[in-house]
Amino acid sequence: MKKIYLIFIVFSFLSFASCKKSGLGGGTTIIFYPEHNQDTIRGATVYIKFNASEVPADPTKNFDLKIVGNPDEPHIRVEGLRIGKYSFYVNGYDSLSMQNVSGSSSVKISRSERNAEIGFYFQMDE
């Protein structure tokens, strides 16, 4: 009886430990296209919070992953995301209106999107 109980505990622990939530190590890629007043914002920064459906109060300090975009490209690639919930905060500089711009959103990556490439047009405000 003790042996069966021990096997059950080990099996339960392994099942729980193998359930991974949002974070890195998956096959999903999100490509952000930050825009402000229909103008592309190059070199923007994406702050990502894993397992979150709302953006933290201070997203530039409370984040799990930070990606700085290349100023020569109109997009920011975030690769290797797993299934789960994410919040995103994006900030950058609009060189045409000469002002800092930012925006936030959240997304849930589903099982059907686990190996997908998702384009995300991201509208930013002053």
C-alpha cells in the first residue's frame, strides 16, 4: 500500500511540474508593428510580463522580458513564447510628431497557436 501511495505522489508531482505556463521555451513568435498616427515607430521597446492579463502598474520596472527593437526595422520580433497569458507594454519615440509614445495590451496564446507566427499591429498614444 505504501508503494502505491508513493508512486501516486511521484506521478502527481511530475504531472504538475511538467505543466508549464507562459514564458520562454515555446514555438510561438509575436511580431509587433508599433504605430502612432499611422506612422511606424522604429526602435521601440517591448516590456513583457508572463502569466498576466493586465499590465503592471510600473511596466518598465516590473517585467519578465525586455526586447529593444532595431531602429532600422519596422517591427520587433519576440520569439520562443509558450502557451499562456502575456501583457505587453511598448514605448518609443515618434520622430515626426517629436514625442514619446506608448501603449499596452494583453494576449493569450492558445494551444492552436503554439507554433504560430502572429502579427500584431500595435497602436500607440502620447
